[in-house]
Amino acid sequence: MNQNNSYYWLCSYPLEGGSIISPGNWGRIISLYAFDTNNLNQIRERVFEKVRTENYPDRPSRLKSTYLCKDIDGARQFLRDTNRRFDLIYEVEVLEQGKPLFTTDWKRADHVDGESESLMIIRAHNYWKAEDVAHPEVLTESRIKIVRRIEI
């Protein structure tokens, strides 16, 4: 865990300091769509969740979590690498200290065009094993609180 309990969170809308963010918005969005075998996000999340529940049940669910960056440089790199030009960066604090924090490499969840399900399963295992993390993201099922907006 960070020594000062600060993490960095990205979203596309302006928020005030003190705002509370509930976890699980990504899972909420995924669940709103009817299942489509061409929707790579849905397929990936189904595979990743199945691998997690069967092999890494102590890890927080991607569908119930908030995704954080450990430091401001990691947040800026994520913005650049994903071309999320509308996102803002916020310094946040984790509110529920009893909820686990899990650090893994967000690039292991990236889409791979034409990837077979068996290769996706291997990628999911690598994601949940979290070895040799070069692009850290922190998953938590805790609520977070906005401390302040960071100027990019």
C-alpha cells in the first residue's frame, strides 16, 4: 500500500474534493449490454472473471472494483498509452481499509485482435498472477474519496 494512502483515479467528468465514488461502475456498464459474441469487453470480462473465481478467489473482482494508479506518473502513462484524452486525474484515498488492494499489470487486460479463447485464458492467468508488473493498476472493492484534481 502507498505510505500516504493516496492513489490516482481517472474519469472524464469534473468532480469536487470530498466526492465519494462507489466501486463496480465498469461491471455495471458491462451488465447493461445484451451479451454479444463480438463485444470484446464482454468476452474478456467473462473469461477473466471465470479464471479469477476458479483460481484466484481472494482477488477482487474486476466487475466490482475501482481501478487506481499507484502514482501520478503511472496515471499519466495510462492516459498516454490508452489515448484517453478526455479523462481527468484525481488524487483519491481508499475509504475501507479492510478491503483488499490488488496490484497487477493493466496491459495484460488489453484487447488482442483475433485472440483465441485459450490464449485469453492464459492472459487472464498472467493478469491474476501479477508477476513482473510493468504497468501497475490497483483494484479495490472499496469506496474511494476524491482528495483533489491533478492538473495534467
